Amino acid sequence: MADTATASTLTLPVDDALLVRLHGTACITCGTTTGPLYGAGHVYTAVAAGQDGCLGWAVVACPEHLAAA
Ligand SMILES: [Zn+2]
């Protein structure tokens, strides 16, 4: 069983603004799409509402939020 205790798992459904961030086209923290964006690891969501398991999303962050992501 995967240890997800330290990973944040987002609850479904997510709104469009969050989906853009999960797709890695906007900073995961503030949502900016301008400036350099850097890989910031993964965020997890449930596979589907009410189901076990999680999906990992490779997300990005702006320089300001890179350390916090
Ligand atoms: Zn940011």
C-alpha cells in the first residue's frame, strides 16, 4: 500500500481553475501562468469521487511558491 500520509490528496470534484494548475500550466499555489514555472513535484487527487486510489499530477510553481509547493 502506498504511503500517502505525507502527500496532500485533493477532494473531487475540482473546479476549472484548479484543473489548470493540475495540468501543469499554472502555478499550483497562486495560479499564475506568466513568468518561469518550475517543476514542483506531484499533487494527488482521488481517482474518482468515492473510490480508493489516487492520481498523481506533475505540477509547476512560480519562483515565489516553488519552495512552498
Ligand atoms: Zn505562485
